[in-house]
Amino acid sequence: MSSELVINCANVGKAYQLYLRRNDQLKQTLFGRWKQFYHNHWVLKDVSFKVHQGETVGIIGRNGAGKTTLLQIICGITRPTLGNVKVAGRIAPILALGSGFDHELTGRENALIGGAILGVKRSVIEARLNQVAAFADIGEFFYQPLKMYSTGMAARLAFAVCAHADADILIVDEALSVGDADFQAKCDAFIHDFARRGTILVVSHDLEMLSTLCDRVIWIDDGAVRELGRPEEVVAGYRHSIEGRAAEDRAAEERTAPARAATL
């Protein structure tokens, strides 16, 4: 791991405007200068951390904790409401590239566009199209419109493009976990190989994988950093929290069961 800083998240917060009534958004447009007709829903709250070159950092947390929103901010897909993020190097955002595909274009055409989005010269990505097609392993569908693809096939194509983009930073989201065992093994092999030469930020519920792959793990809880440190320590704390909440849920279920039975 190098001392060079490649990702610096400083006091990042992200809020979405929630409108309770149908006409409130229109009122905000017309009269927002004088009155606020929405309330802020904070998805991220004062998140700060740094990632150095060559480091592999995992992000864990319950569904809805804000993990994917954080990655979207780092990738530049959405902007933070508060704070700032600085990134040094070319990012391959596997979580996001597939969502930007044009479903009327073929896989080959989308691979060319995806390469351009990632900053790869057209001549370079054209020279690698056969490799991209082989990695995606979707056969003749590579030359068919994306609207004919399954979700898994689109994810294969997105991963294949990112794998051949000469990125400095790989961003991987749990949403990638689709496809058969062979493709998953191919993805895992690529990620482990990339970890030896690049920087990785990965969101996953596979705690065993994160424990062996990552140098550090960040635990996001209710939009804030609850813990950041060595994988074995953070993962152990997260597991304990999950087990504790599960026990509380079971206890609550047991307390309410007699009352429900009495009403039947």
C-alpha cells in the first residue's frame, strides 16, 4: 500500500427532499424562496474516511444504511449535500456502468460507449472487444440489443467492460452478485488480481470474502460511520450487532404472539 491518497471523503452528507403532499413540489417551485414545503431525509451523515493507493477497503452495513449512495457520490453519479469527495485516478464503477447502457444498442456498441465513459480511447477499446466479449461470455447476445438481455447478462457486460478499462480504482457493489458460479469465480479471480495492483472499494454482504480480501472495513450504520478498522474487528462487531437485533426481533415476536392469538 502506498502513502498516496486516492479517495478522500470529508464530512459527506446526502439528503433527499421528501414531499408529504401531492402539490408540495409545485409549491416549492413557486414559493420556495419564502417557505420550505419539504423535509430533508438524510441518507448519509458526516461520513469521513481516506483510502490510499493499493488499498482494498470494504463497506458493510444493513440494507438502507447508505452504502450504495456513498459509492454513487464517490463515482460522481450524484453530488453530496454537504462535504466533499476528492478522487485521484480513473474509476471503473462496476455498480453504475450497466445502468447507463442504452437498451436499444447492441452489447458491442454499449461496450464501446462504456469504454469511452471510463476514459478509454476508442482504438484501445476496439482492440479489446474480443476480450470483452470472451469475459462477458454471453455468446451471440454480444451483438444483440441490450433490451434482449437479462439482468445477469447486462451485469456480465458491465463487469467485462470495467475489467478492460485500465482503471486505477475499482468500485464494486453487491448488486453485481448475479450470474452462475463460473462467472462469479471469474469475477472473484479478477478482483483478487486487481487488488495486487490497484485500489478497490467494495460493498458486500459476504463477510468472509471481505475479511480475507480487505485491508480495512468501514461499517455504515444509519448513514454514519459506526466503525472503521481492521476487517476481523469490524466484521466481528457487525456480526454481534446483527445477532443482537435478530434476538430482539425474536423476543418482540414472542411477546406479541399471545396477544395476536387472543384476537383470533
